[in-house]
Amino acid sequence: MTLGLNESELYIYDNSLSNLITTVPVMIYLSEPNPVNVYPEALFFGDVAVGDTVVKTLSISNNGAEPVDILSISSSNPDFIIGNFENIVLPFDQQMVEVSFTTSLVGESNGTITILTSDPSDPEFSIPVSAYGMLPAPALLQASVADDDVTLNWTMSVQGDGEWIHWDDGVNYTAIGLTSPGTWQYAARWEAGQLSGNNGHLIQKVSFYTLSNISDYTLKIWTGDNAQTLIVSQPVNSFEAETWNEIFLQNPVTINASEDLWVGFEVTQSLDDFPAGVDEGPAMAGFGDMVNAGAGWETLTDYGLSYNWNIQFLAVETDDAGKTVSQQIIAQNSQLDPIESAEFKALEPSASGSA
């Protein structure tokens, strides 16, 4: 058949196939398929704290046999920013385009992403985008009760974008797991004095890299020698494998540079799972590679694994910076059930990828 109107007839015979009963006219209009598609048809960024950035991705696919030029991609709202893109999509290929949203305003934001291509049949695509800017949760919320009166005090003002603090190099090299199922802890450690430049700053969120999508994680923050005082224990309810995940602290922590700080996770894993991402090393032994399988804190180096955990935290300065605020203590000298003859192994780097 050719493009356009195609006409023919359908012949209907009886069971002998020799007697023609009737003929039915058939008309089929064949149009050229649209080779370009954009997915999804709309982008919803959800609730975004003022000053934060959320990134979504558009896919522009070419299902035709000829290259398609991307003539332009524009945004009607400057809060929705288009990332870099190539100006051509090869046949039977696709291009991913990032769209980021950042706002300084509270309330709903809407706009349209317009994509112009060289596809003669359908050259223009309009993608609605929306988000809702909201104030971040109050930090250091404290209540005092006097008779029937309750007084609330909190910190809201954050100065600047903050500083990501970590021992790793920011690139995932492989991942570590137990050789058997079990629950264990891993953490990055800063000893007293190492965070003097961040004394009084707030730990607002923690970022970690995982290659697992089946392990259970609980964000933990400890202070003191040998992580003796647990001050944060927050289940990680949502995360993605093979990428960095940022976890906002429900109760931000004030850095006290006069004592050790430990930031990490308790993880329950299955057999042949590798839940904890690491860089390529070498390890900052005793700082970037702390691990506890129930017999007390050790280093990955003790197991012959010279890597640093991919754990980072964001320290932000507030109007109350420099003040030492007492933290709620969840537990003192908490212990894991020891794993008998615990051993750790690394996933082969070629199977783990990087990011």
C-alpha cells in the first residue's frame, strides 16, 4: 500500500468457493507515522523546599528512519531550567533532557516546556510543568510547658547553600556487602576538632549511594568515642538503586566540634546483596571506612578493603550558628547482635558501574 487513500474490494464466496455471494468495498487511508515522541506528557515536581533543586527528565525519541533535528527547547517559566541537549536525534534513538526546578517563592509554580523539531508532520510539543514551593521544616523545634501554656522555639533562617562534607571522592566505584544475610552498620567518622569550622552548623540532610533495591536502611547519627551516643535513628522509606539518595533529617543535628561525629546507616541485607556504595579508595582508614557487624567498630581496611563509604552530609549555617544546642539522646552504647564470623566482600567493579 501507498501513503494516502487505498481502495479495494473484499470478495465473499460460499463454501464451494465457486459462487460469489457479494463484494464489499474497502478503503484504507495510510498516513505517515509520527516519528517523534516526547515522554512523559507532563512533568510534576511535587513539593520542593525553597532553595532546593529537583531534577526531572524528558525523553525525546525518534522512531523514524531519518535523523530529526531539535530546533529549540524553551521554558515559559524561568524557575524551570532546561539542561544541555544535542540538536539531533538519530533514527531509532532517543535523547534524555533534564529539567530542573528551583524557587525562592512559596506557592504553586506552573509553566510549559516547548520543544520544536524538524518533524514535518508534528513539529511542536508542549509539556506542562508544575511544582509547589514550600518552606523547609523548622529545625531544632523545642517545646516548653508551663501550666496550660506551651512555648515553641525553632530555627528557620539558613544562610547560603551549605557545605557537603565527606571523605569519599564523590564517585561510586563498587559496593560492599556481607557474605551472608544479616544486619550491620557502616559510617563515616570525624573526630573531635576536625569539624571546628562547622561548629554550630546544622546537618540538614545526608546523601548515600546504594546498588541495592531490596535492603532495609535506617539513617543513624552518633556522637562520642566509639559512637557511644545515638542521636538520630530515622528509617529510610524511599530510595533508588545505582544513584545518590538525599535524606532530609526530620530533626536536624547541630554539630558540636568538640566531640566525635559518626554519620552512617544500619542495613539489613539478604544473601549476595551489596547495599553500601564506596569510592575507589584508598581508604581514609579510621574515618571514611568504619563498619560494625556486632562485635564493635572496625575499619574496612581490617577486612582488606581499602575504600571509603559514599556517605556525605550537608552542613548549613543558621542565624544560631556558633551556639551549642543539646541533642535528644536516643540510646547510649547501643549494641547490635553480633554476626558470627562476619566477612565482607566487594562487588566486582565492572558489575557495579559508577556515578
